[in-house]
Amino acid sequence: MNGCLTQYYRCPERYVRFELKESLPVANGYFRFGDAAICYGSYVGQQRPVQSTTGVLHDVLSDVVIENGTTYLPFSPSQIIKNLCREIYVRDWHGSSSVLARMYYSVRPVLGVTVRRHLQRFHLRGWKKLSFPRWPVDCSVDDLQQQLMLLSLRASGVERIPFIWFWPEGRSSCAVMTHDVETEQGRELCQTLMDIDDSFGMKASFQIIPEGRYGVSPEFLRSIQRRGFEVVVHDLNHDGRLYRDREQFLERAAKINSYGKEYKAEGFRAGVLYRNQLWYDALEFSYDMSVPNVARLDPQHGGCCTVMPYFLGDILELPVTTTQDYTLFSILNDYSVDIWKQQIELIMGKHGFVSFIVHPDYIMKPRELEVYHALLDHLSRLRQEKGVWITIPGEVNRWWRQRAEMRLVDNGQGWQIEGVGKERACIAYASQEGGHLIFTVERSSGTRVALRGD
């Protein structure tokens, strides 16, 4: 009950006391927890959870009881977070195993880009009518965690609760750029794309397909890595069939793991962002980048509903939290940075993780390249003016793992952080003002920065 909050914030256990009001029923469904957090799971109450988010959802915040420093909840936070992050609420998707998907990928190699675009738009028709996850960013898990922190402040009776800030050196948020290389032409453009990224003082990861699409030589991989960019394994052959069935997946996962060792790659991303998070135990990678925050415009609907990294067993998930360039240009027919800016603002409002997928295959035309330059310029200004940490995925993985092992210790004169990487970590405090969560970050320079939590 208490672990989900202490793990998310890395705060001392003494401030967190949650209990279930009574045994949970078996039935799962949707309900609210406050104005923002949409939950999927079971809860104690006279009203049963509903099976759709299109109607009015019961707000169980009114059913919470605080007594003697303990908060009694009508649901299990860990169950809700698991159901959302692992997309267990998506019960009827067949993905790459469906007949239509198999037919599409069998003829895809001979289809022109224009034909594929029309088919994809047809498949995604009606996406605006979907109510959950919320477009363009869904923060249900993060809103749930903030409500739990507010309740802990009330129940403990303290003015503020210390925790380990989300990002190193007190950075306000984090952003990474990733480049999926899908064709031979895209491979040939990688050096040019690295030149563009470098001109803005940024590094990125390049997701490389090991088989079937183009040649992958050791020199090509070294040409990426020696410039400070990162190599990530991108599927096996990007045919859309990685998760068609368990037996085939295990065979392919063994090959993918072998390529990971050969490429010295710590990360993985599946083609088309297809995924089955329950099968990730077969992947021998430190982190994955295959789960969208909200997947309304992806072939596989769903979304993890958080803008923070999260663990799936031993693998750290770095979710895709913004719209892909291909989707922006080819599906939405939008050649501006407006949607990206809107998503960035929403994610930064949660001090979260901003991640982009930009393909060398699609971005190097004049019109698209102008949009990409505008995005990089915007990110550069956010780094300078808002303190956003812009780095590569592998660095985020290393930091998040270190933070997960750190702990706050009261030395009698105040709080201090213990653990590997503590010299980069900052102590922060959560308090409330007018029902809103307020964060105060103590940076190593001795300065304090006040930030809105919600």
C-alpha cells in the first residue's frame, strides 16, 4: 500500500500510512480519484466501477477516511498503477496477431508511402472520439501520486514532507531525443542528423534494426557511439510480428538479446511501438522505450498514463511521451511545433520525462527539417531558461536506477541523501497551499526553488 508513493517520491516511510478500508471486490472498472486521475481497478463502495470512461465516473476521493494519522483508501494504489502503467485496462487488442495486421504487413513492402498513409488514416479514424487515455498527454498515474502525497500531508500533520528530487542537480524536467532508423536511406542520413543535433548542443539515441532493412557494420555503429550518441536495438526486422505469439517472440528475443550484446546497447525499442509488457522478462536489456504515454494515434491503442520512468521487473521503461514525427506530418498533416509545445508544457507541469521519436527517414525534407529545427531551438531555450535536463536515454536509465537506491536519512540536524550518485541528487520538500501541491527544491548551490507540483 505504501510502497508506490515512497518509490515514486523516494520519501521516508514514516510519513506514509495507507490502509484499505476493507477487502476489495473482484470486479474492475473505471473511477476517478480527484478531478484529474482516472483509475482502472476495483474499489470499495456502493457504486460499481463502470466499463467505459465516456460517462460520469464516481470520484472515490470522497470515500477516503483519515483517522489517527492513517489514511484509509477504498482502493489499492499499487493495483491501479500496475493496471495503468502495464496497460492491463486494454483487454480487447490483438495487435500484430490480428488477421488485418498480418495482411497489412505481408503487403507493406510493396505499398507506396501514399497508400500506406491512407490506410493508416483509415485505421485511426475516430481517434478524437476516444476518451481515455487523454490526449495529448495523460498523467493519471502522476495525478494519483500527487493526491496520495496531499493526503499524506494531511494525515501526518506535518507542513512538508522531504523527498529526493526527480532529476539530478535540481533540473526541472528531463528531455531526450531518439531517432528510429527504418530504411537504408535513413541510415545514410544519420551522420547529417547528428550534425544537426550537435549544432544545438544535443545528443540522441539511434534505434538500429539488426536484420532485413539495411546493413549494420561495426564501423557504422562506432560512427554513432564515438560522437557521444547512443545505439539502441530496434526490434529484430521491424515486420510488425514481434509479439504475434509467445513461442515466436522467445525465438526472436534470443536473437535481439544477442544483437544487444554485439552492439553494446543497453536499450531496446520494438517496431511500431508494439508491446506486451508481461513478456519483457525475456529481454536482456537495462531499459525499454516501446510504451507510449497515450497511444490514440498508434496501431496498438492504450498508453501507460504516466510521464515518469517506471520499472517492469528489472527493465526500466522510458515511455514515449510525445507524438512521433511521422504521425505529426502524415496522419495529422501538421507541419508546426504546436502539438509538441503543448505536450512539453503538460509534461513539464508534472516535472516529467519528455521523449521524442524523430526518424532520419522522414525528417530530412525541407519542410519537415524546418519544423525539426524549430523543435530543437525550443528545447535549447527550455534548457537555458527552465533548467530542463537534455541528455541521452542511457543516462536517464543510469540516473533513475541510482535514485531508486538512494534514501533520505535524518542525521539529527537535518536530512541527507545516502547512496551512489548522491552528489548529483537534491532534497526537495512537498507542501500544500490552497489544496495544491508545492515543491521546494534545495540545490547544491544553497539556493531554493519553489515549483508547482500540480
